[in-house]
Amino acid sequence: MGRLILLLSIFPSSILFGQKLTPTELREDFQIFKSSILDIHPGLYWYSDSLEITERFKVIEDQLVQAMELKDFYGQLQLFYASIRCGHSWMSMPWSWREPTDDGPFRIPLNFYLENDRIIVLRDLTNEQFLGEGHEVLSINGNSSQEIFQKLLPYTPTDGYAANRQRNLLAGNFSRYYQVHFGMDSIFEINLKIGGKEEIFQFEGLSNDEANQRSTKRYGRVAKSSSMLEFKQTENGLAYLRIKSFDKEDIRNGNQKFKQFLKDAFKEINASKTKKLIVDLRDNSGGEDNYGATLASYLLKTPFDYYLRMEAVTRKFNYNEYSYQKGFNTMGKLLKRDKTKPGFYTYNFSRQVKKQKPAKNPYTGELIILINGGTFSAASEVASILHTHRRAKFIGEETGGGYYGNNSAMMYGIQLPNSKINYYLPIIRYYLAVDHEPFIGHGLIPDIQIPQSYENYISPQDEVLDKAIEILKD
């Protein structure tokens, strides 16, 4: 395959990211960032102790004695925020960057699948689309795949140490992370392994619109109205329930109602006397808290606890000057001072904090649940609850959400006054009613682990589902 050279003037990253902030501006923004996290974040010390947090703050603060480029300051804050290891704590670049980065030719014309420390071409968006898919990327503009991984992964938020979710997030936002931390290039020299041989190509970058149009034209697009909920039964007495999302809007866009769907599905299961069920929670990134508890009520036959506690560290939000969410102090009145734990507040209005009742005629047969790194938030919660009740066998990969709970619920958005960096603080820490399993720092690790490779990702065969069917047939 020949070498393709496309000529286009290089747009240096300094054009977009070269803005410098004075030490005074840096310190003002940093103090707001630091104080707001210390005041509000409910899970700041979940995976790090106070000494570690103090030291990380100090590393940044010590650098604010001279002017700093905005992109470097953003990188420092982004790295700290990801180090909290909270998958719901996320940060976005200043809005002033978005239009030029999206409209300019700075997007790599390839979509990637990330497998361990390998970068593999998932979609070819190059002009002639002659590369095809499945080739391993060895380097981009002189940076090896390993160097790219080592640099970008620490900036990617996740619950605890669930590296598979980090890779998923990085793959889905690869160009954005690359632009910020490697520069705004418009020419990409990519070294690929093709048929066992290394070949180097040069491609011109694309705007976001160009990339999205080519992706849709060549690979199609999932319709917004596609169903999030799927149920079917086979002739051999096996039922399959797929829940792609617990998000109310996602489900509504597919013209479905979650609770009615579950009611109808389990009514059919009971009527047919099905004794073998697979529940597929893969790539379900969460949504409504009560949807997870509702699913659990159809699968557990005795009353059960769901959330042990919903906790906040404050009910006063003193950053309204920097936030578009002015009503949080009103919402804070719902948080009650915990007399048994000084300095903390509880949210007791959620029904999931109370004892949960099983549904009428819950399913009591064999149960297998499929999970992976995309199983996050509310989906990971219900998986943990069912696991602690020893209700099912789990197959797939570690969940992306923490086994013991997470920080989420209401999200308080702040924009720093000088840099215009945006970040979002979760308000509530969720404590799940789970046993002390050996999953500290991790999500639910399945009974049968089947790592997802590029080959089985693109394969029409579903290795994880096939394994579940095989087990239930025995």
C-alpha cells in the first residue's frame, strides 16, 4: 500500500491554546477550584487520604508563580480531578476552544478501538477510505501508542481503578484528549502495522462535522428512537432481557416506558414458567436510581436494602457567582444534618434508602447477568446488589462503576472566572447495601471473565452471550 501525502498548512496549537494567564489569574481560579472541591465533593477521600490530596493540590499551587498557558493549566486541573477516581466528576474545556477545535481540521480521520495498550483502527474516515479497519496503530506524529496511553489515561475519570472504562472513554473522545495534550495538528503522520509490515501514512485532519458525516455515510448511525429495552424468549425455555439504558429520556425516545416494560416482560416470564433468564446490562451507563431498584425487585424474593445511605458534606453552595445553577442552596434544604456523624448531611427522601419490597411473583429461576466496563452508575449499582445477594452468575468484564457505590445525583456546575474552565461536582455519595467483598477500588468482577478484544467486538458472534446460553443449556 503506497504512502499518501496530503499537503495542508499546519495550524500550531498556540493559535488556539496559546492564551496565557497571569499568576494572579491562575491563583484566583485555582483557589476557587480547590475550595469548591474541598467544600462540596462527597467522595474526595474515597480513594485517597487527606495527605495525598493536599500534596496534589500543592504540586499545582507551586507552579502558579509565573504566567502559564491556558492548556497547561487546564491539564493540571484535569489531572487532579481525574485523580479523585470518581467517574461522575468531569471537566470540559473552555467554550472559547470548542468552536475553533470543532470547525478546524484538527480531528484525526480515524476512530479507534483501544485494547490494553494497543490502538486499533475501528473506522476509516480518510478521504479515499482505502485503509480499511483492524490495523494496529504504532505511532501518531512520532508518539508511540504506549506513550499516548501513558499520557492520556491519567486524565480520564473513572470509579476507582476500572481501567476498562477509562479505555472506553478515551476511545470515544480520543481526538479531544489528543488535541489538548499533544497539540492541534492538522496533518497526522500515522505508523500502522498492515499485514505484518509497518507503513507510514500522512492524512489531513477533519472538522467534527466532516468526521460525523463520513462516519454516518460509511457506517450508519444508531437512530435516536432505537429501543433501549429488549425482551425475547426462545423455544428452549430461555428468556433474554436487554436493558441498554436506565435513562428516562433514552427510553422515552424509543417509545417505551420502563416500569410497564418490566411488568409485561416478567408477566410473560411467569406465564410461560421460564426458569432460565439472561439479563444483559452491558454498556448501560445508568440513569434513574429507582430503575435499578425496580429491576432488583423482580429478581429478589425477600425484602432487601438498596442504598444504606445517601450522604453530602455540605448543604451550602457558596459558588453561585461562578455557577449557572443558582438554585442549589434551595435544594440543599433537603439535606438534613446527621447528628450521628458530625460534619455530614443525609438525603433521606429517596425511596431507595428504605427497605425495598420484592415485586409480586418475582422471578426465582436461574439467572445470569452480563456486564462490562460500560456498566456504570445505576446499572453497576443493581449488579452489585444482586451480587451481594448471591442471586446470579455474572459473565463478561469488570463493571465501570464502583462495587460499593458512587458520587452522583445532583451535579453542581462551576466555571472559573479567568480560564473559563468548566467542571461539575457531584453532591451525593451513595453507599450501597453490599457485603464487604474483596472489590476495594474496583467494580464488580464477574464469575466468568471474558475480556473484550477487537476481534470479538466486531464479530457478529457474541462470545459473552453465547457463554451464558451454553451454561443455561447444561
